[in-house]
Amino acid sequence: MPLAIEAEELSKRYRLGQMQAAYGTLRDSMVRTAARLAGREQALARDEIWALRDVSFTVREGEVLGVVGRNGAGKSTLLKVLTRITAPTSGRAIISGRVGSLLEVGTGFNPELTGRDNVFLNGSILGMKRREIQRKLDDIIEFSGIEKFMDTPVKRYSSGMYVRLAFSVAAHLEPEILLVDEVLAVGDAEFQQRCLGRMEDFGGTGRTVLFVSHNMQTINQLCDRAIWIDGGTIVEDGDPSEVVAHYLSTAHSSNSRMSWPDDESAPGDDLARLLSVRVIGEDGETIESADARSSVGIEIRFRVLRS
């Protein structure tokens, strides 16, 4: 399959405590040169943070790619670079196809306008023609489930209503590439399932989805592939179940083996005392993380004090 997204060594640097200029100035160059001559270049570098560092990956047409990682790992920055909301410090991303994105609640909405007016406004921002929006307006309203409030200014909407309307517009844009950040967590369970079903339909019709989420069950259910980002770099890229298992084992590490050196410290009573407990895989070896789809066992060793 041809490539829908091709990222090559994407990096994004932010300067802490300062406004990032869109272009370099003579003054900035002179300050950096003076700092370098005075040996203070490292002090300046400490005021910078790399949200992304040499991130490279490809996504094929029709593929559903999940992105996992802790808060601040660089996931949202990656989507903002791909949607050209922000420019990368270095590297490049090649996007082939019409892009629809849902990165932040109510992006592109005017709070003073009604929901109906914002459908036309937001649809136009996303690249839809007015005639196209009019043709799909009934479907957009029905999918959002907020028909009664379409003529109410969106400044009176709850965050959940914002998400419903924003996702409904983006979903009916019929993009070739859909980029979705963790905004669906605001919606209720019924609407989340409807949105996930819509994204599954996207993948089934040959469209590309890049989905950022902290819901590991959703990543396993929805995605064909997953990448794990940490510290602005890709730690792992592969099968969703394996990537999720490794990510969770790191994020929620636990001791899969415990033992007690003597009867006084061991749990039990005057009949028996535990010696050790461990979690084992199908081969009988101790495992640090378990896949819910595989068989696991609990091995318990104990000493019988009296029969």
C-alpha cells in the first residue's frame, strides 16, 4: 500500500519562559554568538526542551495507528506538527491526502455563534465547501446528538457538547487521513462507542487514522499498529498488544516474585508458612508482565509445619 504519512527525523524544540519567534533575528544571533564566546552556551541550552527528537515513522493508506505514552511525552506535539499547526525545528513530514483533525475541544469554534453557524465555520476551516456542508448538515446534527441546542451559542455548551459537535463535523468531512487526540475522553460512554465505530469504519474503507489515547483497551481494539513515545522519541513500534504490554509494564511496574527468608516474617500460621509466590508463563518461567490473551499461572511454595 502507498504511504499516507511519512515522518523523517521530526524534531521540535521549545524555549522555556520565552516566546518562540517564528523566524530568527539578528539580535538572537548576536546573543548566541556572545554566549558562545563567553562560554555560556550551555546555560542557554538549559532553557530549551525538545518535545520531539528525531522521530521517524511511516503510516500506510488504510492503516490505523495508535500512539501511546505518558503525559508530556510528545504525542500531542507530534499531531500538531503533522497538521501543520506548528512547524518542526528540523525534519519533515509528508502527508498524502485530505486531512481531518480533532486535536483540542472546540478548535475553530466561535463561542458567540450558534452550533449551526459553527458547523459551517468549522467545516469551512477543515476544507469543506458550503454546498457540501449543507448536504451533510442533517447527518452531522443527528450524529452529534444535540439537535435541541443547535441554535444556542456554543459558549453555553458543556465540554461534552463541544466534543460531540466538533467530532461530528470532522467525521463527516470524509478525510483520507484522520488525526484524533485524546479528546473523546470528555464524551460519555455511548458517544465514545459511536466515535470508535466511526473510526473503525474509516479504517475499513481504506482511510488512514492516527489515534492518540490513554485508553489501552481502545488502542488494542481499534489499531492495526502502535508506537510508544517517551521523552520525545519512539521507544517501540509494532503490534498494539505487545507495545501496550511493554508500556504498561514500565508505567505500572510490579514485583512478580516474592519470597520470605524465615518463618517469622512469612505469612501463615502454626500449620503452614509461605516460602515464595511468583507469576509464571506457559514455559514455567517468571514473567514481569502478562498478556490477557495468554495463559498465566501463580506458583506458590509453602512449608507445612504440622500435619
